[in-house]
Amino acid sequence: MYKRVGSCNKLWMSSKANTTKPSVLSAIHDGLLNNPELASRIESIIRLSNEPDESGRIRSADEVESLLIEEVRRLGNESLSHWAEKADRKLGKELKKAEPDVQMREKKTLQWWSRFGLVTVNETLWRSSAVTYIRVLPDAIKVRSRRCSLPLQRGVCAFGLEESFEKASVSVIEHYGFELPLSAVAGVTRKNAGRIARSQRQRAHNCSALPSLGAEELVAEADGSFIRIVSTDDSNGDARKTRKVDYREARLCASAAKGVNRTYYDATFESVDSVATLWAQTAKLAGMSMQSHIHVLADGAVWIDTQRRVAFGDQGELLIDLYHVLEYLGEAAASCSSKTIRWLKTQKKRLKAGRSDNGHHRVKKAP
């Protein structure tokens, strides 16, 4: 039985190995002949994967994974660089065809940050009888010198919005294998944060209009969280001497349609009166319509209930979570019963059984 399985595996492997077309191998061969740096990088990857057979060396899986990640990062970096240089030559030919009097002025180094690291390209600058400085590559491939690519910006913002810029810079090294300047991390994060704020203001004008059909039920939440803010004054020279640490409350809100595995979030540092608009926006994105019922879960804070009424009106119904209800009842227990612990346990059982009216009546009537 085992011999038969082994022969079947050999037949399957041999048939799989023969699926590569000669034309494909020929194209790869010709392409690598024209790109010796890429050929060297691919050779390193193949040599590493064949190392147990060729040299007999057995590394740990973690070590091989780390080496492969670095080789693939370098391969991506060099591929981007070669692609950009070919694009530069193509654009130069098109420019000379469109403007016969154009001439090469000089070569200039163009660099931008990508997920593969710092990409470097020697681009061609041109001049003509009418224009002394013509630069075509950056606009054509949509990059700016010393800026970050869009895929890298997504990763940097994920780190920069969650922790300090210094820690985010360390996370870039850990996840992408290269060091990104701290100023670049801060700049990318702040730029995209400003874009989010502008998007919030634009969506605020459209949140009041609801469709007639949508999700039947939604779950919505809101809460506040204090975040440490560090500020400095660079005008006085040494920014360390003007360093100030303060805490600001961020208001967070979220909405999701019942049974749908997707939640929409929003947040703001502005006053509590701005939460209702953002909250309504998240609910609308989640599918809120004129017929929807909004199940609001919160900790019982007055500002949350007020914003709930503004955002959802009669469509929203507030439910305070059990933990905070018991916390509030614990403060009132001494006024309701001489046996506070026993009374609290009784109220907890009633709440879990859905019989909250009786307990609410007792608290309301307590002297």
C-alpha cells in the first residue's frame, strides 16, 4: 500500500514538474539575461530552498523564513527600480517623438519609500527651446521624491494611529525590515488623520437623509477614552524643555447591522455634541433606514443617552450593560436594603432573567 502511494506521488510530481512550458522558461531566461541583479536575487532564493540537498546544511525554519523575507524584499525593491528605469526610457522616447527638439539635460536621482524599502531611480531630465526643465517620470508613475507609497502609508498609519511615532517607527522595522525616518512616520500619520477629519465633515452633510429600506436591526455603541497627548514648542530651540503631557478624551462610536460581520467606526476629540452626527454616519453606513430599529448598548453615561436621542430619535433604544447597572445599584444598595449583598444578588438574578422593572421600582421608591 505504501509503495503504491509513493509511486503515485512520484508520478504526480513528475507530471507537475513537466507542466512548465518551454516558452515560459525561455521568456524567464531572456528576462533574467537583461536583468543581472534580479537573476542574482532569484538565484539566492533558489540556492536557499535547495540548501539541504546541495550543501547538507539544515537551518531552523525561523532562520530560513527570515532569510527568504529579506531576499523577497530586496527582489521587490530591485524590481521596482528596474521597472521605473524602463518607464523613464519609454517616456523619454515618447517625449522626443512628440517634441523633436527636446534634449537630455541631466540625470537626477529619484527616491521614494515603498514596502520594499527606499527605491532609487536615475531619472532623465529634459530641456527644449521653449522649456529649460522638463521632468516626466514622477507624474507618470505617480510618485513624489522622498515620499511614501500608498501601500506603505496604509501600514505606517496602522502603527502611527495606535501608538507613539517612535514606537511606530520600530514597528516598521519589525514588519517591513527597513528603517523609516521618524519624521516620515509622523508626516504620513498626520496627513492621513487630516484627510479622515475632512472626510468626516463632508459626510456630516449627508447623514440626515435616510433610505426607505435597509437593515431591520442595528447594534450601536459609544464611549469615551482618555488619550495621552504630548506637545512641544519648537520655536524656543530645545523642544525637550517645552514638552507638555496632557490627556484629552476621545469619543468613539460604532454601528453594525445585526448578523453582519462588519462594524463601522468613527471618533472625535471635539465636544460631545459632535458625536450624534458621527454616530448617525456609522449607522447609515451599516444600513440604517427609516424603518430600522437601533439597539444601543452603553454604560449609562448621560452624554451617550443624549447623543443617542439626537442621532436615532425614536428608532433607538438604550440598554445599559450588566456590569455598569450593578455598579450603579451597588451605590444605591445601602438606601434600599439593610442586607446590601443579598439585595444586590437578588437584583442581579432579576436582571439576568429580564425582570428589571421590579428592581427599578424599588430603587425609585427608596427613601
